[in-house]
Amino acid sequence: MHGKTSWPELVGTNGEYAASVIESQNSRVKAVVILDGSPVTADFRCDRFWVRVDKEVEGIVVKTPTVG
């Protein structure tokens, strides 16, 4: 994978904002905002990043976005 692959600095920010930052810093990936704890597909893709947001606090990233 080329480009940046980890964004710990996005924890605590808005999920949609985080997704836009990820996609702007690595044009080869797609960032998908999901609620933390939601089931995800079993297929592993190097070009997809899960941006997990809190259910209680509207849309705030709760974990470092991860490839999946």
C-alpha cells in the first residue's frame, strides 16, 4: 500500500471530516464511517479504512482508523 496508512490524530474528530482527511492524504483508499461495534464485512480490502464513530457522541471518531 502506498501513502499514509495510519491516522491516530483523527481520534476525537468528526467522522465525516476524518474520512475526508484520509481520502485526501491517500487517494488509493476509501474511508467508510461506521458506528463503533457495528458488524463489518468479512472481506479484507487494503483500499478500505473503517472510521469508527461513537454511538453516544454524535459522529466522533473513537478508534484509530484501520484498514479493512
